[in-house]
Amino acid sequence: MAVDPPLYYKQNRLKQLRAFCFAARTGSISKAAEKLFLSQPSVSLQIQALERELETTLFERRGPSIRLTPEGEILREMALPLVQSIDMLAETFAAKCGNLETGTLNIAAGESTILYILPEFVKRYADDYPGIDLKLHNVTGRDGMAMLRADEADFAVGSMLEIPDDIDYQQTFRFNPVLITAKDHPLAKKKSVTLADISPFGLILPPRHLTTWRMVDFVFQQHDLNYTVSLEAGGWEVIKKYVEMGLGISIVTDICLTDNENLAQIPLNEYFPKRSYGVVVRRGKLLTPQACHFIELMHPGFFDEKEHSNDTPEKS
């Protein structure tokens, strides 16, 4: 006759699963212990207890770092929603009761997103939920992904060309590529330009590791044309300022253009694709009610779309 495990063991199971999930997320027993405010031996013992019960090995141990085994991957898919649901019980209950008054919301985004896309939604959200502690993290795409994977951000808002397997991306906004020049530049009076027209003039571009530079390089190479970079500068506002001063021309997305600039604008849709910005979440993450409300405010129907497609292809 089967015997149920002792009650104390069932009470410890959540602790074991939480220790396992944090170790899987951080790739380190010691880092998991720090986040859980436990000792390293305590976290190790909890994971070992799970391995004994399931009669399997959950991690490959390589010195200080660990990596999930195939069995560990299966358990993570099962355990993560359970652990997140329990950890978010109070907030979810309050939201179900129509009482979303407290809590914290962490959003990772790049400078252009924070400057040009989010202000309207941050203002509306702050008006609707004044008790929510809203934190905007101004980070590069790479750092934003690291924050998502470490659960340091609830979600990110930005532009993605390549979508990793562990990430869901739903495009929300689309913007056009534009050449900007000073008003007295030789190209300023043209209604349209070719890449060959642009090639002789120095470009002002964001840092080399960012998407814009890579896209410019790819397109010019496709057309077997050279280009020169006269100035590398961070941030669209900085770039616009130096273009206005006549120090170069630039290829930007019209997300950053307000029509108040002293600049000539020439469409480049023939050569560059539209740029999408959208919501970026870690696949399998259970979003807090605070995060869900912000996403729905910015992207109505987001969760309905997410059920039908995790990766909607873009159309140029």
C-alpha cells in the first residue's frame, strides 16, 4: 500500500522548487543562495533532496557553474509557473479583487524607447496606479536581455532583429527609416536619394555594437557600396544636434523625429526595412498584474495575440 510522504516534506517542497528555479535561472548555486538569502549548503541540500525524490540528476556541475540536464529542463518548465504563482499570490489576489494599489514594476528599455515611446504610457499608468513603484531601466538590448533572464525586469520594450529561443517578442509600433541632413546640405533639396548619393558623405551613427550600425553596414554591403563614418555618437538627440550643425548626415528611424528639428528629412524605405518596437518577455515567465496592466495599456490585445503566435514575422 502506498504511503504518503510526511507532511513536513510536502511543506518543504516549495522551498526545494524555489531553490531549484533560482539555481536554474542564475546558473550558480552561490548566486541562487544570495538571491534567496540562504546559505549555499542549504540550497545544495534542497536541490539534492529533489534529485533523490525524482531519481534523476537536474544539473551538470562544472566547477562553480551549473547547467540544466534535459531532465532539469523538463522540471523547470513544470516548476517555474508554480513557484511564480505562489510568490505572486498576494499581488494576484489583490488584482483579482480590483485592488491594484501597491507593488513594483521594472521595465528595461533603451534610451530611444524611453524618450519617444514610453512617456505617454508611463504618464497614463502613473495616473491610474499612483501607488505602483515604476522603475525604468535605461539599458542596451544586451543588458536588457540579461535583466529579463535574471528576473530583474518584468519585461522589456525595444526593437529586436533576432529573437532567442527563450524570448517572446510582440511588435507593437513600426517606424520608417529616414535620412536626415542639415538644411543647407547638398542632399537637403532632394525628394529622394540613392545609396550612391549618400556614399560620399560622412555618416553620424550610434555606437558600432548597436542595431543601427549593423543595419547600415549590411545594406551598403548588399549594394556593393562604401560608406564612411565621420562621427560615432550615442543617442538620437545627440546625433540630431550634430547633424543640424553640419558635421555629417545620419540614417535614423523616424521614432526620434518631432518635426520641430531644423533638419531635412528624406525617406529611405526603398533600402531599409521599417523598424519595429515591441514588448519583450522571457518565455514561460508569469507576469505580475502590474506588468499585465502596463502591457495592455500599451498594446491592447497583447495576451490574445500571444496565445496565437510567439513570433509574428515582419513584413517589409
